[in-house]
Amino acid sequence: MGKYQLDHKAQVAVTKFHEKQAPAKFDKQTHLEKLRAEYLQKKQKQTDK
């Protein structure tokens, strides 16, 4: 038995805290969609001129 044992409620709270503190995971699919949208907007502005 560890010195600092947490009950289930405290373990859930600690897990939730660490999830919020962790940096956002890099999602390649959404990043590519964002880049594509920016590119298409830029391309559209160039063709409008």
C-alpha cells in the first residue's frame, strides 16, 4: 500500500486535471483541413481580382 492512496473520486479528479493540463494533441486530419480551407480562400481572393 502506498502512502498516498486516493479513493476513486479523487483518482477521477486527478485524471481530469491532468487531461486539462496536457497540451492539445496534434490532429493531422483537422490541421490539413484547416490549411486547405486557408489555401482555397487565398486562391479565391486571387481569382476575384
